[in-house]
Amino acid sequence: MTQPNDESTTAGTEDLRERVEETRQELGKTIEALAGKADVKARAREKAAEVKGQAATGFGRLRAKAARTASRAQERIPAPVKEKAASAAGQVRATAAQATGVLQEKAPEPVRQKAQQGARAARDHRALLLTAAGVVVLVWLARRRSKG
């Protein structure tokens, strides 16, 4: 029987140590990946952030498209119609101011408070209300165009 020489034994031992270390690193990566998949809260947060980003992007596009469409619609309105609308808006404002004065004189205090809260909410969310009104006008114009 021959004795293995010391150089081949040392080389074999080093090779085994390297393979063991590689296996440990691979096992560590696998455990990290499994832990990441098991962390439902973190995955839910990531997904929520992704969906939020997509929604913000979509909303931005929709807002820009609505603004372009509203601008195009306004450009197509003839000048006499615009003048008539401005006149009607002035009359509506005057009538609303008059009605507000009468209402404030005759309405009970709780009703006045609720009306003030509603007006405050409308002022705070003016952009949203104007956007909604624009969408309503666009839908009305589209339906009118499709019928005629």
C-alpha cells in the first residue's frame, strides 16, 4: 500500500474547503430569497408603492388629456356663445349673491354652519370640482356630437 503524498492531500483539502464555502454562500443567498418571499408585509408595501406610482402616472396622463380636450373644446366655441355664457354667468353670480343674502337672513344657525362648511370644502377642492365639471361638459359634448 502506498502513502498518499502530502501535496495531493493538501490540494484536495483546499478544494473541499472552497466548495464548502461556495455552498455556504449559495445557501445564504437562498435563505435570504426565501425570507424575502415570506415577508408578506414588505411585499405588500412594495406592491402598494408600485400601484400608487402607476395610479399617479395614469392620473397625470388623464388630467393632461382632459386639459387638452377642454382647451380644444373652448377653442371651438364661437365668440357669440362665449359672450352669452359670460353674460349668463354674471347674472347667475348676481342671483346667487342675492339668494345668499336672503338665505343668511332667514336660515337657522345650524343650516348656515353646514352651508359654510360645504362652501369651504368646495373652495378647498376647487381643482377637483372644476375637473369634474369639465369632464361632465366633455361627456355632454361627445353625446351631443354622436346624436347629431
